Amino acid sequence: MPTLPASLANRVASRNTKLKAWAGCLLMASLLAAPAAQAQLGLISSNARSRISGSVLIDGEALPAARVRVDVRPLAGGDVATTFTDSTGRFEAPAANNGPYLVVVSEQGYEPVEQRVDANQGNSSSLIITLRQIRSYLPTRRSYMVSVHDLRVPGKAKREYEKGLERLQKRDFEGSLTHFTEATNAFPDYYEAYYQAGLANMELRHRDEAEEALQRSIDLSGGGYADPQFALGALLCDRQSYTEAERVLRRGLDVDGSSWKGYLFLGQALFGMDRLTEAEQSARQALLRGPEVPAGYILLANIYMKRNEFVMALKYLDIFLKLQPQGPTSEQARAVRAAATRIVTRLQSQNNVAPPQLFY
């Protein structure tokens, strides 16, 4: 990779550091805010050698499902070709012969689906695979615990809790804390109220009080309530305690693996530890579950910026700015984008030097 112009690289690094901090604020704000998927496949023939290709979509609306595993298995026997969808939801795998294949699409939280496809049909074949969420029709220990817990909450505690939520929605964080405190005084085991109090304290930048409330929520729920674990993970990321954040977030994802929040904050923790490949995978899992979450695109932009892959960073900054054209982070994102654009332009102007980018 060519050496970057020092002045431009320094400016991007400086702005990118600021953007990471603002991204942390976006992660915090995300706390106050598992669909069916379809795969459309076809066959491509080239010089008598076929390739099985397709697209994995979310909700059947052409939203890309990135990093979804696809296995292509020849029914006559032989090696299984394993591939993953790219950032646009596309995949392609070789077909060594013209016999039938079994295409298996797998994703956590969904029932695996197997579909037969014949490579000798050329481009005439196309099929749709629908992934359906795994559903349990038996009552779980968690659902039983919630129902018993809800029945135990006295009326006064519920009323104070609802008033606290109203104040929180109106961004009256101090006012919401008063009601959440009354709720927990009326019912000391009210772990939902402790969680909401933790969020309010996070917004007020009362980090110690927030951590105490969130940990209390986790303890009272026996670790069976994922939201305070995600919030605590975000708080630990904000403190740059990334190793501890990873531990807390992975426990939360064990409870609720369908949450985009858990994967988003985990990606931030992994990014903080410079584990960029894992951070990217986690960010994409977050966007798979919440494709319109702006902070996910900021995280991906930071990852590619750190790799000096500015073309891809620009792509994700553009998506972020499309989703959030106005906001506390938008102007800073535009400044980072402008600095990265100057680097790409300079690289393109050098003889025989292509701009850095990622190929799938």
C-alpha cells in the first residue's frame, strides 16, 4: 500500500479520533431508541464451468444480509464449498460438475434451510429461500420468571416506573430518576427500574451511579435480563475498559442473541482492542438486525479508516450521513469524510496507484 501524505494522514487520524468519541455518544444514545430473510439464487455458466450465485436479503425487501454462511454440497459426493455473503448480500460458489447440489443457508437464530439446485440448468434456474426464526412453543424458565416477577410488582411501583419512562422520553433525566427511585423504594427487586435509572445516569454522565444501577439490575435479574448488560458494556466501552466490556456483552448476547445493540457494543469493544476483523463481523451482525442504526455505519467507517481503506470508509460515512444528515455527529462526520476524500484523490493522482479498497 502506498505511503500516505503525512499532512493528510495526520488530519484524518485526528478527526477519526474525535469521530470515535462521538461514535461512543451514538452508542449511548442507541440505548434509548429478527426478521425473516430471503435468499435469491441463480446459476452462472462460464467456459463450461458453472458457479452457483445468489443474494441473501432481509425481509424480502432487498436489504443486504452480510456475512451469512452458505454451504454448497454436491449430492453425488465431493468437497463442500463454503462461502459467506459479502456486504451487499451476494455470494458465489463454484460448481465442479453439472450434477445436483444442495444449497444450505445458515444464520444464528434461524432454522437452517436446504434447497436443491441443478447446475446443468444454467441461467434458467432461480429460487427463493426463506429463513424462519427459531421459535419455542414451550414456556422457558426466563418467561416464567418474568411472569412471576410482573405479578409481584405493586401498583405504586408500576405507576412511578411509567412516570419515569415518560420523563425519560422527554429527556428530563433528573425528573425520571426521581420516579425510578420511588419505584425501587416501593419494590426493591424492580430490576427494570434500576436499568432505566442507569440509562438516565448515563445521559447525565454520572458514570459511577449508572454502573451501580446497571449492576444492581443485572444482579436482581440473575443475569436473565440482557438490556442492562448491553448498557453496562456500552458504559465500559466509554471508559475504555474493553476487555471487561467484551465479557459483559457476550454474556448479554447469550441471553438475547437477536439484539443489534449487543453486537454493536461488542463491535466497539473489539475495535478498542484492535481486533478489527472480529469488530467488523460484529458490526455487520448488528446491521443485519438493525440496518438503519447510524452508529453501526460509524463503527464500520472507523474500522476501514484504521485499515487505511478509505474508499470503504467513505462508503459507510455516506450511508451514515444519509441516515442522519443532521445531528451532533453529522458535521464531524462530514469533516472526516472530506479529509479521507483528499487522501483518495491524492492516491488516485499518483501513477499506477489504485485507491485502497476492500474486495470481496
